[in-house]
Amino acid sequence: TRLRTVTGVQTCALPIYDLPLGNLYVHGDDLLVAGLERLYVLSGSDSALASLTARIAREPTAEVYAERGAMLTGLGRPAEALADLREAWKRQRGAEGEDAARGRLLDGLYRVASQDPGAEDRCFREAREVAATHEERAFATWRAAQCSERKGDTNTALSLYTSMLTGPDALIRRDPEWEVSARLLAAHRLRALVGRDEVRWHALLDAPAAQELARLGAKAEHKDLIELATLFAGPPAGKEAALAAARIEAEKKDFGIAAAVLQRTMALSPASLRGEIAGELARLY
């Protein structure tokens, strides 16, 4: 940072893309901001960008690329920033700061997608490739599915939502006040897209439901079974999960929960699967 003195007070140069809070003053050709115990001198972006570019030429580290990417983002040049954020992430992979670098890249991809509709598909595809955690993958898939819906590409949206059901569950967060299970969100959107087409609904859920039931195994917890029966109400695997959950609840004398699980499953199941569910309900009562 460049230090100078203005009327006996220590000052430091500050790029214009990261404005501090405080009162603005003019001193000759300088624009100053009064901060705690010092005055900040606001500098133009051109010289700061040139300085960072020169540093990259001398020492192309992830940190310098990330710094220039942050500056370009602040200047409203997200596409250029994205190139630097990609480079920073590539150079940080396998190192301590990899998660933070990946998070900045994902944020950059979503920012570009929001500002350039023509880049949405490419950005969301890259985000799904870059994502490493269950939460990151779920959010990237959700954004891609929403994009497909907006464009009227229902088949792609259905495929993406179905993939959210088959993967590990994760919370999708937009802010501290808004978070939801990826599977519940996907199931809701699938149901909304197929509407009253129960045949298509069951066809979409048959394979994911069977896979999830097999994953839970013979010693599945009743909470997992109830979740499966709720998400996949309709296919045979959903029926099996509901029956198993109801029997566990009945053994615990929680007959109300057992009946509620069975009734919901029967309401969304085809006629061919309702007989066994009705028999279990009758046994409860």
C-alpha cells in the first residue's frame, strides 16, 4: 500500500472498487475519505489494474489472480473477473485455500449467469463440474433446473430434478432465512411439472425410489423410511418404505403416525398398490 502524508495525517492509497465508509473530502487533486485515525486516498482503477497485471506477470500466484478478480467484480466486469477466478482456483487446488477459491469461482459463475442470459447454460454446467460438496452440487443443479424451466425445456428440468432425488440430500440455502432440503424441493418441482399425469410421475420416481430403498438396507431407521415414503409416494419402493415405517411406528404404539404415513402413500399410489396398504391400515385399526 502506498503511504503519504496530507496536512500531517498519515494516508494510504485505496482502490476505488472497495470504498470505505466515511466522509469525503477534496485535497488538491486527491479525493480523501476520513476513516479511523487516518485518511484514505481513493485512487483510480486503471493504475491499480495495471499494477496487479504487472504483479501477475512477475508472480502469477492464486492470491494475485483472486485479488484482480475481486477488483474486476467490483468494477462491474464479471466476465473478465471469472477468468481470473478460474485461474486462482486452478492454482489453489490441493492447497489450504482451495475451498475459498472454489466458492469465489462459483459465486462468479452465478453472477455472470444472472447478468448474461446467453451464458446461463455454460455457467451452470461449469458450476456443476466445479462443485465439490453435496450442498454445492445440489445448489448448482437446482439453478440449472430452474434455468431449464424458464426456457421451457421441461425434459431437461425433469432430468435435473430427478438427479437431485438420487443424490445425497443437502440443504439449499439462498440466505440465512431460506433453506430447504434439496430432495423435498426436487420432489415438489417434479410434481408441479407433471401435474395430474400420474403415469409419468410414477415412471420418473420408480428407479430413484428403488435405489434409495436399496441404499437404506434392511436395518433402515424409521425416520429414513418415512422420508423415503414421503418423497417417493406412488412407486412400489415408496409403498414398501411406508409399510416398513408404519410397522415400526405401530410397534412403538405411535398409531397416529403409522396411519398418516399409510394414508398419504395410498392417496398417491396407483390402484394396483393400494390393496396391501389398505390391509395394513385395517390391521392398525
